[in-house]
Amino acid sequence: MGLLYKGIEIPEDDAERVDMVRCYDVLDTAPEDPYDDITELAAMVTGCPVAYISIFDDTRSWLKSSYGLPPNRPPRPRELSLCSPTICQSDLLIVPDLSQDPRYADLPAVTNPPHAKFYCAMPLINPEGYALGTLCVWDPRPRELGAEQQQAMRRLARLVLEQLESRRRLVEMRQAEDVQGTALAAAETAVEEREVLLHKLLPGPIAERLIAGDRVAPRFHGSATVMFIDFADFSAHAEGLQPRELIDQLDDYFRSFDAIIAEFGLLKIKTVGDAYIAAAGTLHERPDHAVRTCAAAHMINAQMDKANGQRRAMGLREWPVRIGIHSGHVIAGIIGDAQIGYDIWGDGVNLAKRMQETCETGRINISESTFGLVSKQFETEERGAIEAKHKGQVRMYYLLDPK
């Protein structure tokens, strides 16, 4: 935070947030039944007499739907809205008694009739991480909400977002229709975009085969190396950062990993949450797949160590990593027709994940099979046999500097 608007705290990316709100073309639109149904349900499940869906632009809080308020209620200045602090949150905000909270005690809705006391609201955070507004309920009596009621508010907020996303898709479709040329040009553009997307999503040779109409069946690889990278204490970052800030930082680190694995000839498989998975020896079989993977891991670890040192010096929360590597057999390829992606499966993948899970932060943990392939090129530190989930005792080694 840190930015102020007429005395109230606002998100640091508020200008971008307001631009995103305008993409939905929802401000000052007529009432719609799906939104009204949600506000009525919110009032029913919480037992509150008032519920509404507010959308924030740069100066005001505008109600898309309300329950228990006079019809045609004019927009409220942003600095006077109960929901201004909520769009700075990433989860449900509950205030048992507004009159006892310095953020709200002097607002007209609290000091004047009907004297709002209890307040609960969920920020409407879109897929890009921007808070568009809130789903809110309040009551003139101080009170609490049970766990099930709180979860119901979260689910109803997701329904609001689904409605808004449907609206945005329609807006985008209309805009696309306005800029499209002839039907032939549109078809050619769609083909080009599909090919570009396939090249972004899949390795080059795989994308070319799919474009040509060939099926890419999964293939067994007897010797490949898999690397798992994971950020320790990621949940602490998720709780301490705004969604957009969290996404931006994670994206910066993943982009740097992309550059390093490309330099060493590895293939990025996918990211799952804060986990980053790469492999060598699947798309292009090569005898030095383990050495290349360990060299990439060593550079990634060194880069993160430097970045964390800089964050530590500035008093910022660090992003410690754990890296696990295993060499063995895997199956790689594409399964299914929907949401296709090049992936890997097999016990070799599971063991690489166990290497990461049993690794200390800031270190690289390799399996015995990987050790046998890289011991001439890298210094190592033997760890002995360590219990790995579902695998029993597994011999492990810490990878140190290149020899």
C-alpha cells in the first residue's frame, strides 16, 4: 500500500486496476437478475438486512446490485465508502463493530442512520489479480459470521466474478468483430494465432507435428533427468502480498528460470502453483542430460541466492528455493485433445519431486542415479539414506560447485 486518495489507502496499482474495471464496461449499466439474485442470497445466508455488489472506479463506489437499500441509490464517493479498505485485501474482511474501528468509525454510514455496525465483504479479484470491487453485507447490530457463512460469501463472490468475466468476454468479442476484416482474413489470422500459440505452449518439433495434423503419442525414455524447483514458505508470500504483486514477483523468477534452462538445453515442462518443472533427455536424447540439468540448477540456485541477499539487505521477505533432481526413465508426450500440453510421467518424475521435498532451502538435492552421472563434473556432499514419502530410504547427495 502506501498510496492515499483523499485520506484513504488505495492499492499501489490503482491506475491499472481502474483501467481493468473499464474493460468490463459494467459501470452505470442497468440492473440484471443474476447479480440481484446473488445479493439477495448473500443477505439470506448471512442474516444481514443489507447486501450489495460495488464496483470501484477512480473516484466512486458504484452499486451494480443492492438488497435492502433504496432503489436508484446514487454512487458514493470513494473516500466515504465502507468498502474502500476491502479492495486492498486478498480475502474476506470482517469487522464485528464498525463504530469501534478507526477506519470506519467516522464514516456517514456508521455515524448516521441506519448506523451500520457489522460489516463483511469479499474483494472481487479478477484472474489478473485486480480487485474490481466487493460483495458486501452489513447489519446495524454488532455480530459475527460462522465458518460456513464466511465460505458462502467467498463462493457467492466467485459467482459475481463469473458474471463479470462473461460480460468481459462479450465486450471483447464485440471489439474483435469491430476490427476484423473479411472472413478470409479472420480465418487466416485464427490459423496463424493457433500456430503461434502452439509454439508457445509446446516444444518446436511437437508443435510442428500437431500443425501438420500428426498425432504425438507418449514415448518411453530410458534415461532422462527431471528437475523440480519449489519456493519454501510460499503461503507466507501469498498472505503478505497483494495478488497482483505476488503474481508479478513469481513471474519475474520464472522468466529468469526460463532463460537459464534454455541456455543449457533443458525443456520447461510446466509450472504448478509455485513449482517449476524442467527436464533434459526427453525431446532430444543426449548422454549429458544430467550434467546439463545440474549446471542449470547450479546457476538458478546462485541467482536466487544473490536475489535473496539483495532482498535481505533491503529488509524484504526472501524467496528461498529448494531444488530436487533425479535421473531415470520417464514417459513424455501429449495425452488427450483438450487443453493439450507436453508433459512427463513415471517414477522418475516422482523421485525428482521427493528430492525437492527433502531438500534444505538454498540447496540442490540429487538422487544416487544422478550422482553417478555427474560426480566427475561436480563436487557433492553425501547425505546418506533419507526417508522419502512413499519411497522409503533413498540415498541422496547435495550438489556443490562444478569441479
